[in-house]
Amino acid sequence: MRPSWVEVDLDAIRHNVREISRVVAPAQFCAVVKADGYGHGDVPVAEAALEAGADRLAVATVTEGMRLREAGIEAPVLLLSEATDADVATLIANHLTPTVYSEGYLSALAEGADEPLAIHVKLDTGMHRVGTDEATAAGLVARIQDDPALRLEGLWTHFPSAEDDAAFTGAQIKQLRQFVDLHTAAGAVPDLVHAANSAGALLYPEARFDMVRIGLAMYGCYPSPACREVATLQPAMRVVSQVVHTKRLPAGSRPAYGRIRPLEEESTVATIPIGYADGITRRLAKIGGEVLIGGKRRPYSGVVTMDQIVITMGDDPVQIGDEVVLLGGQGDEEIDADEWAERLDSVSWEVLCGFGPRLPRRYRG
């Protein structure tokens, strides 16, 4: 077994759920566990979130919902996008809650339902990814109201820029509220109105409505610096390996493929069994990326290879078996997902989701 893994602190997940729930109360908490729980492991994260008080879960695909059901999780599970018509029977059999924004898909659900099926209608208020316009959404709501096989459980929308565009987000909140008020007055009263992702939930009290959908913040990352003033979160992920080989090299040596960088002085280098096949992108070595060994930041000696990296230790002692932290804390130092994202011109969401299946998940808490 390669001594490289992703370590997940489930107590941190529980803390974050409780902390965010405190901030957004009395809104319900929907824990977003799509993409294998943002790389943390969907089933363990879902179980920890529910233990900490989450009311329901959300996923992207029917297959993700099935994984939760097969693990024995019975909490409501919301699908965040429409599935295919071919997946309707599986969706219903697994008691998943569909999101709807097209008439054809609603028809397929109505035909397949053998008891009142809870539906969430998604209104597009500016994300322009999925969801529908007000006229189509109104038609969907009316049809649900008229069909005994269907039940209007939710009306919702999604924010594309809650972390940095207050004016646009405010307009979205207003549009959703007006749509809900109009249909509530006409007798179409949903159980749940929801709009807020992590940034929306933490930064806009008026966006919390009946429920918030929390992804990134549940895993201990902040969508924006302003969110740090609202809640105190704990990172749940560490990416860890061990030193498997060391050698002393003279100044001018050029480790790894391409021989891109000479050692400035005689140095010990350490080989670590983790590489770009595991999610350690090659660019990190070229743009100043570092790892933690012995509680200190250490630079890459050369490019990241598929299975291994080489790290410059200078004259500091290092032994085979020493812990190496690529993401997370060690001693008084920490390399977090935001640091990776800033170096890579990316986002912390992508960083967390990028660690591959060759890295086993180990759980604490």
C-alpha cells in the first residue's frame, strides 16, 4: 500500500454543521454531498452531517443518491438537476426528491409516480445554467397543483456570485421572493423556499428563506474572506504522505522529469509517493508550491510526476517514514485549499474535489 492518503476529520464536519446552523437558524440545513462529498467521502460526511443536525441532503445525480440509500441513509435527498427520463423509475424507487424545470421531465415523473411525489421547481434568476424562466415555472407549479400524483415541496434558485456581487444577489433574492409571494397568494404554497449556497447563507440573512444548501462551508472552507467574520469553521481535509526515499545531491543537480530546476546548493532531497495521478497538479512545482515536513514549508525540487514528487530539504534532517502534508496543518504551519487555489488561479471547490481515488480516505472522529 502506498503511504499516501486523504485524512477526513468528521468532528470538523459536525462542528461546521452546528456552527452554520446556529448562524442561519431557524432555516433548515441541507448538506450538499455531491461529487463524493467534495472529495471527502459522501456517505461518512452525510452521516456526520445528519448526526450534527442537518435536515436533508443534496446530490447532483441519481447514482449519487443511490449510494446514500444503499448505505442505509433514509433522510430526504434532493437532486439538484433534472435526471434523464430513463432514470425516473430509479429515482422514484430510491425515494429521491427531483428538481424540475421542464414540462417533459415533469410529465415523465407524473407518469412514473405511484404516490404523491415531492417536487422542487427551480427558477433561473441569473445563473443561466439550469432552471427556467418565470412563465414556465408558473406553468409547472400550476400543473403540480392539479396533479394528485405530484406535490409542490420546494421552489428555489441558485446564486452565481453571492461571494462578491451583493447587488446582483439582492436582485435574485427579490425576484424569487416576488415569484413565491405571487403563487402563495394563488394557493400554491411550497413547504420549502431556498436560494442560499454557503456564501448566500453566511452573508445574506434575507436569502435564508426556509432552507440553506451548504457545500463548501460544511467542509471548512470560506467562500470569501467576509464569511470568516460570520462563522468559525474547521477544515475537514488533510492530504498526507510519507517520505519513502532520501539522497544527498550536489549543487546543480536537477531532479525529476525535464530537469527544470537546479539545486542552488548541496542538499538532501526526499521522494514522496504521490503525484499528478492523485491530484497533485504539475503546475504547483512551477509556481512556488510547498509541502510540510517537520513542521516547516519545503519546496518542490522539480516537476510533479505521475506517482511521485521530490522535495528539497537543504541540510535539515529527514528520515524514511516522516509525515508529509500537502494540504492541511502540521505543527504551527498550514497549507489550506485557498492557498492552492490562489497559486493555481482556481477555486477551493476544485482543489478539494481533485484528489483521486488512488488516495484512500481515512476518517477521524
